Amino acid sequence: MDFAVPEGFATLQREMERFVEDELRPLDRSLDPAEDYIPLDVRRCVQLRSAELGFYAADYPAAEGGRDLPQLDMVLLREAAARTGCRLAPLATWGSDGPSPILLHGTPRQREEYLAPLCAGRMRKCLGLTEPDAGSDAQAITTSAVLSGSRWVLNGTKSFMSNVPEAEIAIVLAVTGSAGSPARGRRGTTAFIVPCDTPGFRVRRERRGMLEEERYYEVSLEDCEVPPEQVIGGPDAVGTAMLTALESFALARLSLAAMCNGIAAHALDLGLAHARRRHAFGQRIGQHQYVQGHLVDSHVELEASRLLTYRCAWRYDAGDPVPRESAVAKLYATEMASRVVDRMIQVHGGQGWMRELPLERAYRLTRMLRIVDGTSEIQRVIIASTLSL
């Protein structure tokens, strides 16, 4: 069932698989199997070790501590990590889910101060974009940043922020303008680097979802002051953050597509193994037409998703910002993975939804991935806007 890739890329995949089997899987087995939550010290250990091996920020420039890998390599690496079925494996590459806004548009000082420790896993970041009344409509954010004297003063609330307890810095998007009349829309939003220990930056509450390990935080910014040099891109970049965010979203969506391909491949591997091993009505269940239908449909959809994802990565590496292609890949891969995992649970029957198998957790995970970094409906809106309707 392996998709043929060039040998150089296949070597990367094998390196990742060895890392998972030799180091991450034994660590995963040492954790409480009944507990989804991955302790912060374990997360940091995985990130630091994967950074040592060159996986964690491999698509960052070598000058910043990365490996200069193109996105096609990263797609294959993330797919290989997810295909192992080890819940720690995505942490090995998820530290660099596409270029950070600091890498894309940071000033020389910002790149020097933040990128090397981020690449090495010594520093972690979180993103403050979504708000209680601004989710899919990102341009509806109301968090404000007003220039008062020589400082920007931020006020507002951000929700569904991940990684907050382990992050040293937050990238916060805020509406900028004069007091009482902030500029609005795509050209009126600015990105700030906010140290998480800044006075006024406070976690209001923790929220838990279907996966215990996925904990999200609501954060308030109350008269939170940052100097002008914390504007990503410098003074000339005030009001341009939404354009920067769109670039980051494209890479994040491509990363999610790769992850979903790996999850689906792992689920299909489990289904095929079970179909060959399990007998019913005097023969292996893989010889029954209904089971074959589940397996064949899943195989076809996975191959199509891989091609969409690889093509998107190839186009990005060729200089295309891929707003439509990343939406297509994210939409198809996340929904495909949900269908494949659902079918493989069906192939396993009663065993499939037991927590003894990873399919039950994959079912919850793929359901979440259809929402994060733009819901399926938002991806359809993006695609529709390119069709000249």
C-alpha cells in the first residue's frame, strides 16, 4: 500500500519511522494508556529530541537552525510520522507547521532573537487569533491595539489558544488605529509578538475537547503593553497582519492534509491486517464483498488525497502561495480521513470502537481536524471564490 516516492524522500520517512520506533513509542507506552493527556515535560522532551535530530523545524532555513527542507519533504515527513500511529509522533514535526509569521515577515532583530530558540525547541509559541465572536470570520476580531506614547496597548480576549502553558511568546493579532476608531478589515490588523509573562496577559480558563490532550485556553489581554519593535515586520507592517496570516494558514492547512493522509494510511493498514486475519462464515472477512468495498474505497480516496497534497506542496515550493490548493487539500484530506477511519471501525466490528485499538482515538482526532485552521465550510468558501461564479 506504500505510495512510491523518490528515494531521497523515502530516506527521510525511514529516519522518522526509526526515531518513532526506537524512542517515541517506548516513551508513549510508559504513559497511562487510559489518559489521553500528554504531560508538558514529555512534550518538551519530544520537541527537544526531535530538534536535535533535525525534524522539529526542518523546513526552516539552515541559517536559523533548520534543514532547508522544501514543503514536499515536510509533507512526506509529517505523513510518515502520523502513519506510525504513535500519538507522540506528530510532536516531532508539529513545532513548525509551516513558516511562522516571524520567519515570513519578521525584522532581522526578531528573526535573530526568536527563530533559533524556536527551531531548537527551547522556545515555544502560541497563536492568538480566534475570539469568542470571531472564529471563521477572522476579520471580525475586536481585540484592539492603540499606540499610547511609545507603547502599543492591547485589550481584548482570545479563545481556543493552544500551547499556552508551555509557550514563552504569543503571536497576537489585533485591530490597530487611534483610540476609539481602530481601522477595520484586512488592512487594519497588526501582528504582535507578546511575551507570555507580559503584565495583563492572563489565562482566564482552560477548555477541554474530545481529545484530552487537546487543551485550549481563553486568554485576556488587559492594558497589555508592548514596544513598537514587537510588531512583526516593524513599523511599516502595521495593518498588514491578515495578509501575513493568510500565508501562514496555507501552510498550516497543507500540514494538516499531510497528517490526515498518515492517519488514514495507519487506519487502512489496521483494517487490511484485520481483514486478512479475521474469519467469519468459513473464510477471511477480506474475501467478503462488503468488507472489500470499505477497503477499496478507502484506498482510492487515500491515493487521491496524497496526490492533491503532494501537488500543493510542489506548487508551493515552485513559488505559488497556494491559497486555493491548500484549501482543496485540507478539505479533501480531513474529510477523507474521517471516512476512512469510520470504515475501518466498521471492518473491525465491535473491536473497532474499543479503546484497546487506536481507531477510536483516531475517530475523535479526525473529527477535530475538520474544524481547526478553517472549517470544511470555510475551505469551500475559499475554493468557490476562485471559480469565477
